[in-house]
Amino acid sequence: MRLTAELCCPGHRMPLAADDGTPEITLATRFLSCRLGCQIPVIAGIPRFVISDSYAASFGKQWKAFRRTQLDSFTGVAISRDRLTRCLGGSLDAVRNKSVLEVGCGAGRFTELLLSSGARVFASDLSSAVEANYDNCHGAPGYFICQADLHALPVYLGSFDVVVCLGVIQHTPEPEKTVAALCSFVKPDGLLVIDHYRYGPEDMTPIRQRIRRFLVGRSPRFSLGYVRFLVALLWPVHRLLWHFRSHSSVAAARRKWLSISPVLDYHDYYSQLGPRLLYAWAALDTHDALTDRYKHKRTVEEIRECLQDLGMEGIEARYGGNGVEARARKPLANVDANERINRSDLIETC
């Protein structure tokens, strides 16, 4: 895995090199270092700029357990491709030959699509999900990944053509600060692509709220085991009601069941996945919904106002997908002093 031009020491804003002085990371690489002596450990081929998963520990456990579940290359359907294409404005050509920062990359459902579309991808995640992403994507040209905190990301400001953050912002402590940090990494005239949970009928049901209160703060291992047991216990009812849904009485019973069951059910949306993958998606997303430390909601207007306050232009925001989907561009004139310094450093070190 080759070090990228955007990578830098987060403390000194200096270039990093492998311990043998080369720009390549191998499984034998022990650390990255800058000229002032900072050393970043490399574990299992991945630079680790944080020492723990922090509030994202449950996501790390989740994505390693469901490493391939949502990858289009594994499912054989284009669910992830369709979502990414829509968020990018209708075509994956928007990332071709571009430098792309993907924040909160998880197991790589979007990473693999960005790479296959010709992007050079700098992927990052706060959690150990980076290990699942590396397993799924390493070896692809233009791929780099690290475990890092968004608010201390080891990259030069204003250095990416496209910044993508999907399925993440609502799970961070302060979404508006997260969006501000994401904007700071976008080049002038570059593109920001985000989404966020919305208020609405998909809000947590009372039983899900109770289970989530019980699970949040417990160990990731316990929570994953609990959710696996819960889904295994209740899924046969979901399948039975789906199978006989053509009967009016069963259809009514199914609507009632879906309103009280804590298990997420995608039969109505992604039936093309088939029984085995529908079960896996139910387990994955039920765990996601019941174990996240933060679950913020925003309206289209709030997301649009946030982007406007940050000086972004060409803002497009609408309800869709998981909630609110938005994209915007950084104006050419919006280059502050820190970004000019960082861009100058980047040119000198390339």
C-alpha cells in the first residue's frame, strides 16, 4: 500500500515515511514517522492514528462480523452502487481520476465502488472496521486506508477533489462540527457528498428504544451476541408473515408485527437479495440501530443551513435513502490561510 501525497503527520503537518524510509507500507512495516520524530504504529498493514475505537467500538465489531454483507461484489445486486450514484448526482464518473477522501469507510461497500470507478481513495474510520475494509480492498490501485479520528485526520487541509461521508455523521457526537471538518478537507471547487438521518416515520419504535438503552454502553461482544440471538429468535415470524402476505388477514398481522418487532426487515425494499442475505442484512442493521452511541436527526433545511454557514455553494439537499442526502461545492475563493500553507507544503513534497 503506497503512501499518498495528502498524508501528513497530524501533529506537525509534515510528510510521513515508512520505517525503512520508503513510501510503501507492507505487512512488515512497524511504524510511520515524520522528520521531527513522531511515530505512528502500523498494525496488520494499517496505520493507526488512534489507540482505541472510542464511541465507535460497536461499529468496529459489527463490520468485522459482517465484512462482506453489503458489498455489491458479494451480493450480486447494485444496492450500494445505486445509493452512491444517486448521492454523487447521477454518475460515478464524478470520481474518475479524482482524489477521494472517504470518512467512516466501514467494511468498504462504497470504497470498492469508488476504486472500481477510477478514483484514488484515501479511506479512514475511527473504528477497527478498517481491518474489514483492508481485507476487502487492499491491492486495488490507488487505495490507502488508516484508522483515525476525523477531527485529527492525518491529511493536508483542502487537498481532496471529493469528500464522501455516508451513513456516518448522525453517529458522531456533534454533527455540525463533523460537517465543518469534512468541508475543510475539500479542495476549492471540490465536491462534498454526505447524508444524515431524518426525523420521520422511521424513528425508533418504543421497543427498539428500550433495547438500545439496555445495549448502549455494554461491551461490543455482548451487544453483538444479544442482537444475533434476537434476530435468530424472531426472524422465522418475519419470514412466515412475508410468505403469506397475499392474504389480507396476514398482511394486516404483518403490518402490526413490523411495528413492534425490534428486527429490521427489508423484504419490502430489497427482496432481490434472497432469504439468506435478507437475514444477514436484518442482523447487521438491527445491530447498527440498537447499539450506536449517538443517533442524531436533521431536516433538509438544517443540513442546507449548515452547509451555507460553512460557505459551501451549489448546495443540493433532499430527502432520500437513509434520510437527508446532500452535496455541495467549495467555492474557489474559499481558501483560508491554513489551507494555503497546507497546499504549499503538499506541492513542495510531491
